[in-house]
Amino acid sequence: MTIDKLNELKKENKYLLIDFYATWCMPCRMQTEIIHELQAENIDGLNIQKIDVDECEDLATEYGISTIPTLILYKDGEEIKRNVGIASLESIKDWLK
């Protein structure tokens, strides 16, 4: 993923949830299960993207990611919520209200 591609996704989607993670991170693996549950619900207008901080160091730096997992929720291209650490399915759904 590139910065340009991410900026394009922010413009194209009503809601964009970005999950910054790493494959070696145990809390990230736990968060992945929650993200899969959210994806299974097919929430209208929600695009979920996962970004591996080891593969996309430039994006992690650009978005100030120093701890993982980190979720960033965008609405209409603007960041509205950021969560560091594991977020429950319920709290993520609350962000979307």
C-alpha cells in the first residue's frame, strides 16, 4: 500500500477502517479475529484495510504509528477515531454510529 493509494481510499469510501499491524505481534493476531468478524457483517459503506507496518514503514511513519495494533477510522476522508491496542467488536461498531 502506498500513501497515494491510501489517500485515494479515504476519498472513495464513506468509512475507512485501517488496521496497522505486524505478523509477529500477538495482540495484532487477536485484533485480526475481531476485524474478520466485523468484515463478516458486511457493514454498508465500510472499507477495511490492513497495513503491515513492517512492509509499509513509510505509512506507519506518516500516520504516527508507534504501537500496534492501531486502528484508525476515517469518515468522509477525515480521521475521527484512533485506538491503540485491541478494540472490541462492540467499540468498533460504536465508532460507526
